[in-house]
Amino acid sequence: MRTELRASPSWTTRLIVSWAAERRAALCAVVLALVGAGIDLATPLVVGSVVDGLATGRAVARCALVLLMVAAVLRFVVQFGQRATASRLATRVQHELRVALLSSLCRYSGEQQDALRRGEVVSRSITDLQVIQSLLALAPQAAAAVCHVTVQIVIMFVLSPVLALATLVTVPLAGVLVVRSRRRIHAATWLSQQAAADLTSFTGEAIAGLPVTKVFQREELIENRFRSLASALFGRRRRVARLNSVFTPVLITLPQFALVLVIGVGGTMTLRGDIGVGTFVVFATYLLTMTGLVRLLAGVVSAIALARSSADRIHAIIDSGGHEPDTVGDGSRTGRGGGLGGGLGVVLSDVGLRLGPKARDVLRGMSLTVAPGECLGVAGRAGSGKSVLGLLLQGQYRHSSGQVELVDRAGGSRAAAPGDPDAVLVTQEPFLFSGTIRDNILLGREFRGDRYASAVADAAVDTMLDRMPDGDRTHAGEGGARLSGGERQRIALARALYNSPGLLVLDDATSALDTLTEARVLDALRRRLRGGCTVVVTGRRRVVLSLADRIAVVEGGRVVEHGGAADLMEHSVRLKALMGEETGTPTLGADEIAGSGRGACEVPSANGGQGRARAGNQKDSAAALGAYAARLPAVVDKPAESDLRSGRRDGPFGFGEALRPVRLPALAAVVCIGVEVVTAVTLPAVARAVLGRSAEGDATAVGALFALGLAVTAVSWAAGWGTIRTTTQVCDRVLFAVRLRCFRHIQRLPLPYVDRVRSGGLLTRMTADIDSLSAFVQTGLLSLVVNLLLVLGVGLVVVWIAPGYWLVLAGAGGVVLAGAAVFQRVVSRSYPRARELLAAVNADLHEKAHGIRTAQIFRCTGRIVAQFAEKSAAYRDERQVGQRAVAWFFPLVALTIDMALICVLLPATADGLPRAGVSDSGTATDSGTVTALILYLSMLYYPIQQIATVYDSAQQARVGVRRVNGLLSEPAEEPVGEAADKAVGEAVGGAPAGASRVGADIRFDRVGFKYREDAPYSLLDVVLDIPPGASLAVVGPTGAGKSTIIKLLARFYRPQRGAIRVGGVDVDTIPLRDYRLRTAIVPQEAHLFSGSVGENIAFGRPGASPAEIMEIVRSFGVSELIDSLPGGLDYDIGPRGSALSAGQRQVVAVLRALVSCPELLLLDEATGALDLESERSVVNALRGDRSGRKTVLVAHRLATAAQADVIAVVERGRLLEVGGHESLLGSGGLYAQLWAASGHDGATIDRGRGGRA
């Protein structure tokens, strides 16, 4: 999903309003921050009074020391309250924005849902909301810092206007720098965040397509695409770092430059007696603390650039949601009840509908009338516009022209609207939420026993529940993944029937049902029709269309034939061709062909998938950013070869291993930070020397020291520039390698693990967990080492100046270490729990973003938002536990430094000590020494706070690394070694394993399999032989275990009992890569990747030319479909093939499988969404292929299954019958019953042309 950058600055106002929504807490945070700033401002004044008191009167100094103690305690209390309140507010705003994001998505129109990139939504909820939360948590501190600096300037003017003017030279420079850099950094940051969103979106798509990737052995191809996106993100992040390396060091160096001015000008003024030593100390202390404040403000400026981009992206979603009241509800209201005479009629008058970014016509002048209580059948080829018609009747789309009305029996009419409880749509690919079967049927509506039992029985769910140990309490899994396609369709039908709608729209909603179950469901629908319910049913089979009173044949978005069902079935050539009952078909005009193909170009997937042609996910967004983006420097950085090698390693990683490829830039970073530390330590020493030379009246020495200070400041700026360049380089390179390693490992994980872990959880591993490591590497690991050295260095200098203070420093260190131990114990429990909850929140958002259309149809968007808010609130509350620990730990560190400072001043204020020098006990007593110690101890605030911050970051990174390494520790699918190669080679005629033919005979040897340890067996004691070159059709009731056979043959799973043998050898001994290179699969729900039609077909054989692809397309008789798409093979199908209809996706998936020339072809309901004519073309082409391919297909259309050489009938996981079509009919078993119930749809059994399907 790509949204244009909004130029309006209102994002700041909106965040402030969100932050200030809880006025009392917000006011408390601001007041506490200002009080804390006041204490910070008063402390140097009190310290200055102590220093002056050493010369004038120690009683005054002792009073000032008491005030300093009180201020230290007050600062601890205030900082704790401010941090705790600000973090609580920030996490609450983050929670509210996250909930508002989903709430807005739930108000999206059908067209908006078609354009929605779900993976990017998850990326925004993870990364962008975290950026906003971080800024809001800093807001009180930033406001206090601004007030602090402002009041400091006022105080400095009061103390010495001349010296204040000398220091304020730097303020205009800082202002100009911020103004000039802000927009460029914002533009670069926005582009970087968009690249991150593109990467996350692709990651989600790749995880969803893992089965396809594994079967076609295209992990390397997907990894190359991921690496390309990750490299683009790397380059854009490096560009942001380059811009920040110019901006941030200058901003941070300006207070140091001001301190040098104070050293020069203030030293001269002290020399002349214009100011006292205390005033000099106040100025120097203010400017030392101002360095830390400016570092904070520089970070805030960078955070604002990030937050502005993030707020734009979040508010773009929140603002784009509609405001129709019917789209949000609690689901408590159900329909009027078709069985109570509440049927709704439909009137379409010359309706046109345009969809997609190019506003192409999908429906053109369609006119239809359906009387209340009538059933209308709609037939048409794939892409004719049938699915769009169903979505239009449910109110998901707004017609572009004409009129759509729902009419009741009394003659009243109203427009179709999403969430209308009287109009319910059931799609071919229904979406189920993660929850129990009962929850998915009710969807939050009030439970009514009789209605529930009736819906469950009419949808044939009761027989399905009878074989499940937990009945309707059985968990459906994410998106219904634990259920078969037919079971999902039955639950969706029960969900719709429980609503007792006045208008029921069935969009090929029984295509995955076996014929016996389908016959039972259709009988129940006939009873409801007699009760007054209006039904619009789309289908391609006689048994389904026989439900209709009238039939409309649709082509190119128009009704081309319309009449009574019996009459059209008898006389319509078009309809007979669609039902597969005649081989001939009327010639379509060019306009109709184009319309037919186009009709699905904008049809969304039935589960609410995206449905616009991709506008170019990687297209540069510079146009949206205007002139500022145009003036950005080009992206020049690329990952190093060592980073690529690191990303290709297997197994968990440690910090040492992660940093090994970047040891040179890491060493350079340490050197740069070390130089920064040395320059920081040097300036207080220069100030001390200036005071000493001023007391001696040495003006020349003061000037020389001033020049030295300027040189030190210049070196500090250069070191700061190098620090940002090197630390960000280390971070970005480590991040790139870890991302690549994780993604590569995910591609090699076995499907059982991926099925257990929700896709949103895997996305969290790839985003939030890796980002925590990134934050620690960039801002923590290196600075931790240097700041520890700084603290050690300052401590040694203090002990060297006044040896008596070593005990004070040791005590302060002990207090900090004890606090760190308690802090670690708290966060070690809180942070992992919070990260697990965040993963659950992200997974829930990912799922609910895919289920928006279902939630709108059943008026339960309010319920899913409330469920999501509950999970988000749990994460918020757990996060606040850790934030409270941070809130007391950081102020404790500041309190410890304050107390150390008081201990330094205490001996100097005692009576009976000498007025100058160092006492016999090794404590300082003169103003110069005390001033130096004060400045050095003041320097400890920032590094110790940094160490505390890094410690917190390290705890979060530790959790992230543990979770990432947990993922990397999962065993991957690996080919077996030379022993297995030899065994297979001997079994297949002595050829090496690499040349073993999967086309050899396959035997199921008493195979038993279950998906989970606590689940019943899906297959049990199955014995089945598949001869070489034969075709096998697997048929049986819904949920019998048919798709499980396909998954076992694809080696997605391993049987717990028995074995599958190829040529007499256990299939598990054949190298997995060798096996899958000779296998192709077309899953029940065809997964396509973003890209063109040609790219998706060539996924089966990368490098295939367009001419080769078109030759295969023509050989299977589907060239008309490809030619009708705008651009043909180059037509961009959108994310997951959402710009194609279900039938068109299946055709592309079949072509993708065939182009790989497999020896074993697995078809799992691979043609269920095709009309019978198109299906016949595909089946005939398969039968005409004499390549010796072995084909195993699952089919509910028994006319398709009847073409196979061998038919296997399974029920409840057991093999009941095996044989040919005629022999099974003669046996009178389950197959004969299924055949009789099918109505012989398209039953032209042709055993010619090789006799193989």
C-alpha cells in the first residue's frame, strides 16, 4: 500500500492532542518535567554558592550544601514521576493509535480493501507506532530541555550579560542548521521507512507462499528478491546516516564551542575581576550540562523526522477509513429471516462498475431483476464478473453508473450497503478467524440454540463435528488453516444461514464440497427458498444451477442470456458449454473476450485480498516528496560481500559472530567515540587550568588555553562525524546480515513449524526483534564500552586529584550496580513477556486485516476491534511494568551522582581544614580543585545515564536475540547425505540419487498420519499403489484426508506410521531437493506472487522465454485468457494475484506447475474454480501429454476424477475403494453414491488420447 506524503504539518497537533487526551496525567508529566528542569537549573547556582562560600564563609557553604541534598532527593522523586507518567501516556497513545488503525481499516470500502497491502499495515503498526511512542515518551523531557536552555540563558544574562552574549553566538547557528536540515532528513527518512514497509510486505507474502516455494525449489529466487529489497533499505538507511552525520555532530559541538568561549572570555574576565570564580563555575557547569541537553534535543530532532514520517503513514490509514455507520457493529443484529417471509428482491438497472487505478469497466450496463423469494443462477467463465456482482449486491462496491436496489415484499427499497444484516455473501474462498468453529459461526452474535442447530445441520457441519473430539470447540487455526477447504466452506455457510438473511448470495460457495454433502446442503437451501429467502447463486455445474428458478449467463460484465433455468439448460449453447455438456462454444466477439478477461482483473480474492494491479512496489516515492526528495543525494551504499556471506550462514548467532564482518568499522567507531571521550575530559581540565592561570594573572596562558579549547572542539566535531558514520554502518550491516539469515532460514523451515507459528509472529521476529538488536548495536554496544572507559577515566582523575574520594566513588558504583541487579531481575521477566504479547498483537492485526470483508459482511467489525484492543491493552500494561523499572532506575543513577557530588563538597565546608589545596585525608579544600572535581563529576551524568540507557537497550536486545536465535535454532529441511544417495541409486537401477526418477512406482505402505500429537489420525493404515506414468484421482467426502495425501506426497509432512516408498525405497531417504525438483503442485488455494503473469508462470522454470511460456499456454487451450489481459504475460497481477479472479489464478498456477516439466504432478482441487469448459481444456491437454508424468489429483467434480487411470476413495482417513471408474460404479460403494449425487456434471468420459488425466 502506497500513500502519498501529506505536506500538512497537522501531525504535530494531532499527536499533541492524542498525548493530552488524559489531561491530568499529561499536565502532571509536563509540570514534573518543568519542576525537574527548575531543580537542574538551581543546582549549579547552589554549587556555585558553595564554591564562593569556601572563600567568604563556610557557614553559607554548609547551608547551600543542605539545599543541594534536598534538591537531589527532590530531583529523584520528580524524575521518577515524570518518566513513569510520560511512558504511561506514550504507551497509551501507541495503544490507541494501533486500535484506531484497525478501526479505520474496518471502515474501508471494497475498493480500498482491494488496494490494501496487509504486510505494510503490519509494518506500520510495528515500526511506525514504536517511533511515535518513543517521541511521545521524550516529549516532556524535550519540553523541559527547551525550558532549561531558555532559563539558563536568562540566568546567564543576569549573572554576566557580556559572557552570556559570547556564548549565545552559537544559538543562531543551531537554528539555521535545524531549519535547513529538517526537510531533507524528513524526506530521506520517509523513503527509508517506505523501503522497510516494502520489505515487510514482501516477507509476509513470501511466508504465505512457502509451500509453493518449497515444491518448486525456488528458495534462492525468493531470497534474491528479498536481498534486493533489503539492499534497497540498506542504501536508504545509509543515506539517512550520511545526512545525520552532517547535522548531528555540528549541533552537539556547538555547546562545547560555547564552553570554549566561556573558557576564553570568562577566564579573561575572572583575570580582571569582572566575575567571580562561582560565576565562572555556574557558566561552565551550565554549558557542560547543555552538551547533554543538546544531545537530547539532537536526538529529538532526529526522532521528529522519523515520527513525522511515521505519523503521516499512520494517519494516512486512519484518515482514509470511511464513516458509514453500517460498516461497524457488534454483530448482535441478525437478518429478518428468510424463513419468516423476509426475502429481499434485487433490481439492477443498467449498472456499470469501474475498479482499479485505471478505472476499467468490470460491469457494463448490467440489468437484472430478482423477485423476493426467488433464486437466480449466474453462470459465466472465469473473469466474467460474477464475483464482482456478488460483492456489489452486498454493498462492498459502489456502482459507477445505473442503480442497485434491494426491495422487500411490501415494495419498499433501499440501497445495498456493507454490513446489511439482511444481505449475506458467502464466497468460494471463505475467511475464518483464529478461534473455535462455534466462534466462527456466531461471530459475536447472540447464541440461539434452535437457530444454531438448524444452521449447523443445513450446512452439513454436524457430520463434520461428529468426528472431531472437541466438536464445535475445535480450533480452526489462523485463517482456518487447520481445516480442509470443504470444511471451511461448510462453516461459512452455517455462519451465513445462522444470520437468517433475506438475501443470500452464494459465489460458488460449495465448490470444495463432495457431491453427497453438496446435495444435502442444496436440499436445505431449497427448503429455505420455500420459506421465502432470496438466493443468488453463481456456479458452473448443473447440480448447483438446478437450484435456480432463472439463470443469467454473464460475459464481459454483461448479461448475454437470461431465462428460465429449465429452458436455458435445454437450449442455451453457451450454458451447455460452461457446464461442459458440449464441446462447441459460440464464437465470442473481440469486445466480449476483452471484457471477459478484464472482468476479473480487478476482482478481489474472496477473503478480502488486495485487488488492484501493482503500481510498482519498488517505485521510488520521490514524486510524493516534492523538491526535497529530488535534491537528496543518490543512494550509493551497497552491502559488502562479507555481509552477504554472513547472511548465508546457518544456525544461531552471537554478538561476536555478528560483529566479525564489521570489525574494522567497529574498531573505527571505538576510536572515534574514544576521541570524543578524550575531548570531553579535556575541556574541564582546560577550564581548571584557566582558573589557575587567571588567579596568577597570566593572560598569555589563558589565550593559549583558549586556542587549545578551539582545537579540542574541532577534533570533537570530526570524531562525532566519524562516530555516526561508523556506528550506523556497523548497525546497518549487522542488521542486513541478520535479516538475510533469518529470512533464509524461514524459507528452509519445515511446514509443520510454520503452521504452528502464526505468520504475524514470524513477521515480529523479522521486524521488532531484529530492530531491538539494531538499536543496541547502533547506540549501545560501542558507546557502552567507551562510556565505561569514560567513567573509569574520570574516576581515576578524581582519585589522582583528591585520593580521599576513592571510597565515595566505590560506594556510588556499588549503589548503581545493586540497582542494576534489581532492574535486571524485573525486566528479565517483563521484557520477554511483553515481546510475546507484541507478537500476538501483530499476528492478530495481520489476521484481522485479512478478515475485514468477512467482518463487514457479518457486521462484527466492532467485535474484532474490541478483541484486538484487549490484546493490545495487555501488551500496553506489560510494557508499562518495564517502563516503571526504567522510571526508578535512571533517577537512582542521577541521585547517586548527586550524593557523590555532595560528598565531594562536604569536606571543603568543614571547619578546621586548610583554605587551599588538598587536606591530609586526601580531600579537596580549595576552590580551583573543588571546581575541577565538580566539573568532572558533572561530566558523569551523561555517560552514566548512557550506560543505564544502554543497559535497558541491552535487556531488550537480549530478548530479541533470544527470540531470533530460537527461530534460527529450529531444524531446517536438509537433504540427506551420501548414504541415502547410494541407497536410492541402487534402488533405481544403479543410477546416482541425483538422477533418480520420482516417476517410479509409489506405494503407501500402511501409512498413518496426524497433524498434531493430540489430534486424531487424518490418515490411518493407508495402502495404495501408484504405477509409473499413471494418473490417480483421490475422491471422498469433505475432510476425509484427500489433501493430506497430496501434502505427504509433496513431502510437506512425514507420516508417523508406515512409509511412502518410491521404487521400493523409503521416500525420506531420497534427497529432498532431488525429489522436489521432479515434483510440482497446484494447491487448493493457488498462491501467486506479486509480479506479472509471465513471471508467475516462469516461477516453475526460471529463465523460460515468453515464447516458450506462450507455447505451453496455447497447448492447454487457455491462450484466450492471457491475450485478454492488458499486456498479456506482462500484466501485473498485484499482491498474491489479487488482480485476477479465483479461476484465473488457478489457470496461472496450473501453467506454473506444467512449465516445470515434473515427473510427479500433484493437483489439489486445482481446477475447482474453473468453468467446466476451461477445465475440460486443461484436462484434455494433460491427457494428451505422453511424457510419462505421474499425476495425482484431488477432485470433487467426479467427471474430472473419472478421467484418471485409478480412482482412490477415502473416508475418515481410511482407504475404502480403489479401481477404475466403471469398476467402482459397478461395486455400488461410496464412489457410486457420490457419482449418483453429482448429477453427472460434464460427464463426458473420454478414455482416448492416451487415457490419462
